[in-house]
Amino acid sequence: MLKLGVLISGRGSNMAAIADNIESGQLLAKIEVVISNIEGAGGIELAKNRGLNTQVIPHNDYPSRDEFETALVSALQHYDLDLIVLAGFMRVIGPNLLAPYKGKIINMHPSILPAFNGLNAQKQALEYGCKVAGCTVHFVDEELDTGPIIGQATVRVKETDTQDSLSARILLEEHRLFSDAIQMIADGRVSVSGRRVHIRKEI
Ligand code: GAR
């Protein structure tokens, strides 16, 4: 059973979708802890209501990214985690977090990477005039949103779309894609060579 540490900054719908899929038996994993860098993040309440372990480590309490990440790692190391899941965790990942969990951190980003990395990806896609948008689940490396891609899902951009309507449709895909990726990792079907992630077929 893959043991997950989930990092969030906001409402936590991706975390909740993962927890739902675990509860329904669709995803064979366990959320050991949910940690937020934001006090009052909605996702922490959601996680508490489900009886999950939660912790808040505000990044603002630390003078530097390195010190924040050192605190984060020491919290994570209370648990014997197999995978760190960035589910709307709105911090750039530095070496102090990356080093102890190299190859074991995955992130969901609401665009078809490498297009539109960084903030407000859905807005960027809409303003660019894309006809297709979507989301990417990828391993985390030293740069922003650049790590090897595990999976992507697309949605059509409609004439009538606003940032909210497009984001909502992408979010539904995120919820499915995240659990699928975690299950494939849990099943030992995922390997990385260079930039390419290979997914072994289900037997
Ligand atoms: C999601 O759309 C996720 O892809 C995005 O933040 C949202 C979090 O929603 N993440 C990023 O933009 C990371 N660069 P949630 O809190 O409801 O899961």
C-alpha cells in the first residue's frame, strides 16, 4: 500500500478526490498526512473531517525557503512516506525538499505542459486562444513544472468559456488523472529514463 504525504495550499479538492478514491477502494493507497503551508486553507478542514492527520506549516514563519522546507521535511519524516503528492501546493520546490524525496514527488498542473507553467495556467491558455486545454501530472525536478510527465488529459475550450468554467472542467480531469497516476505508481508500472516516463501495460 503506497503511503502518501499530501501537500496543499488551498481548497483541497484534489486531495479530497484522492481520499474519495481511496475510500471507495478504487485507489490502493493511504494518505498518512495532509500538510498545508497556508493557515486556514479549506483543504485542512476537509482532511480533518475525514479523520486524516493534518498539519499547518506556514511558510511565512520561516526566513527562507530552505528553512521552511527543512521544517516541512522534518514533519514529513514522521511518516514513512512512499510518495509526496503536490495537490495545489503553491510553492516552488527547492533542494531541501527535493533531495530527500528525489523521484518521489509528483505535482498536478492545470495545463498541457510545457505550455503555460507557473500561475493562472487556465487563464493563460484562455487568453492565448487555445482550442484545447487540460492538465498534467508529472514528477517534480529542480525547475518549475518541468519534470518528467506521467500523464495528461485534455478538454475542449468552448466559445463561451470563462476562466472559471474552463478551470472547473479541467479540475474534473485533474481529479481522475491524479488517482490514475498514483495507482500506476503503486502498481510499480511507472519508470523514468531521462525525460520520458514509461508506463508498463496492465497485466
Ligand atoms: C488545481 O487546479 C491544481 O492543478 C492547481 O491548483 C489547483 C488546486 O485546487 N495547481 C497549480 O496550479 C500548481 N502549479 P485544489 O486545491 O482544489 O486541489
